Amino acid sequence: QVQLEESGGGLVQTGGSLRLSCVASGSIFSINTMGWYRQAPGKQRELVASITSGGSTNYEESVKGRFTISRDNAKNTVYLQMNSLKPEDTAVYYCQLTNVFGRSANGYWGQGTQVIVSS
């Protein structure tokens, strides 16, 4: 099992910045992907950004150039630096970790942290 604990959400004005953190504990495989998803009211959960244990990153189109995902493997922590925030970034942000072993993959979710961007 893997436990994920997010922090860093809050209320910020348009154009502001927030940094989300997610600490993973438990059975974390050496090959894994960590990521951030978000879900706005009435919308489906969507991938915001992800990063593999090797450091490869992937971003949702609307956050490119504004958000940066990074990780500290020694601390089993993933970060999401969010700059130039917009009201449409308002959502609950969820941390996700996928353990990869051969052709198998197991995913885990955090409880979520609320981000509200006021206009």
C-alpha cells in the first residue's frame, strides 16, 4: 500500500502562485510515475502534470509554461509549482502515484487539496 499526503492548496488571486507538495510513503517501487490531477465542480478529473522516476514530464496543454512539476526521489515527494494562476485553475488537486513492475501497474490517490483562484 501507498499513502499520499498533499499540502499547499489555498486561496490565491488571479496571477498569483501556489506550490503543492505530495509526500508518498509505504511500498513505493523504484519505477513509478507521480502526478497531479484536478477536478473542478461538474467536470471530470483531468491530468495536470506527471513525472516519471526517471524525470520525464508531461503537462496538460493549458498549464504549459505556467506550471512546473518536479520531484525529490530521496524524499518521495512531488511538487507542483503553479504560477500565473487563473480562475479556471480552481479545482481540487489530487496527487497520484503509479507503481510499475514489469507489465503491471498499481495506482494510488491522495485525498486532494483545494485550490481556489479568485478573479
